[in-house]
Amino acid sequence: MTLLHYRPTADNVWQGRVDGDTPDVRRWHQVVRRVDISKDPLPVLHPGHKGIALLGFACDEGVRRNKGRTGAAEGPVALRKACAAFPVHFGAHILADAGDIVCDDGQLESAQEALSATVQHILQAGYLPLLLGGGHEIAFAHERGIRRHAGTKQLGIINFDAHFDLREPDAAGPSSGTGFWQTAQERREEGKPFHYLALGIQQNSNTPRLFQTADALGVEHLPASVFQLKYQERLIGAIKAFIQRNDQVYLTTCLDVFAAAYAPGVSATAYNGLIPDALFLDCFRTVLRSGKLAGADIAELNPTLDADQRTAKLAASLVFEIVMNYYATFAA
């Protein structure tokens, strides 16, 4: 597979403690299969086994255009390192690392097209794409790759985010804040419905026009203020109802949805964001255990702004949840 903007993962990224090489003590860095997909195919999946392919999007051009704080291009490497020491609880299922799509020349649109094509390649090989950002401009490209592979299947979008990301592109072009507006326009041109559920929206982070745009596009949304135990039934009910209306689900998580104490390493911190507690995990796992997950990503990890690797560790814990729940859902 010939790819523009492609870079395989370096040898020194997956490293960590070694307690032995028997199945009961292995860690992720011992079993992850690094693949240079510009030269080699992803490993063949045998019957009864599932595969997840990690793919980085080393890009923060969308954040720069959005006038945010750059640095998220370093997120994929930091996130891999934060995952390296996780224990292996998924048996013979395959966890592959397919490298990064890189945007270091300002050509965001070209990098997004490369990312979409690579997502299609991963799906065609039978793997779940699990993308590591990078700015939230990852979402437009990731969703487009899944949609192109899905064909006539209805693809729903679930976004944990403080922001709608429904702005129309300005003179600077598409950015980290325009992804779902772009997706809505593409779906309209294709004659496909736009099903989008945004969870964790902050009123102090979205203009009235964005709320109006969301209403005009039929976007379903729940604010950060309902992430309380007394609203648990409402939250889970809304997520389950949305999933039921779709054949497949694309899950994206922007780390700025969390409170700054837990996620200081993002472009736009939120003092009153979500707490990554049992309630949040219940909502998150509801999506992961639906059997309809077609792709997932973690966006906006900015290691240059992180404190004590708190954001990287939070992001890594979400990756762990995605991996474990996906494999459990499709256990042989």
C-alpha cells in the first residue's frame, strides 16, 4: 500500500518493564505487532480471533487553524508510551500498530485524505481502527474512511466533547472545529442522513449560532451538567436509543471534555468538564459493548501541556477500555 504522509512507528516507542514472556505476565509492548503498511499487510486474522489496528494522526494543523494551542502532533507517540506497560488480558487476539499519518507541511486536507484511505485499508483487512490523535481534525477523516467502507449501512457518530465542532470553515480552511459540519455536508451531498450524538457539551464553549446549527442539523446533544448519578438513566437511555437507530457507530473522544484536573494536556481546558468516574465509564462502555463499534479515536492529547502525564494516562486508560471491551464483545 503506497501512502502519502505515512510514517511507520519507530522501534523505540514500544518499550517497558518485562516480567517474563509467558502469557500470564506479558505486557502490551511485548505483543504489539508493528507493521509498516506501506510495505506489508496487516497480519491475517484466524477464525475466532479479532484484530485492532492502532493508527496515529500526528497532526495539529487543524488546531493551529482553529487558533488553539499546538502540540497535539506529538500525541500519538506519548499515547503509545503510556499504553506500553499495560498487561495483556486479551489472549490471542491481535493488537497491531499500523504507524502514523503525519501532517508536517500544513497540507491538512491531503493528510486527512491519506488518513481516510488508511482507515478503509484497516477495515478491509478485518481490523477495528483505533486512532490516536492528534487534533480533533482526526474526526472528519476517520468518519469518512468508515463511511466509505460501510456502504449502505447507517453510521452514527457519538462524540464525547465539550464542543460541537460544527463551525463552517473560514478563510483559513477546515480546522479542528469544523469536522462535523464538513461531515454533515458530505452526507447531504450523498443523500445520507446525518446522525450525531454529542455528549458533554459546555454552554460556555459554544456560541448560540453553534446551538442553532446543531438544531438545524438534527444533532442530539446532552450537556456536561447531566453527567451526574441522578441523571444516569437518562444518559444511558439516550445512548442506547441512538445506537439502536444505527447499524454501526463511530466513537470519538476529545480529551477536552474532561475537567482540567484530569486533562490539563489539551488545547482548551475546562475547569468544569467531566470526571472520568464510574458514571462516565458506564456511558463509555455502553457504546463499546453495543456490538456496533466500527471505529474509535482519542483526540487532542497535547504532551507539551501535560502535567505528570495525567492526560496521557487518562487517554491510555480509554484506549485500554476500547481494546478490552471490543475483544470481550467478540470473544470466541
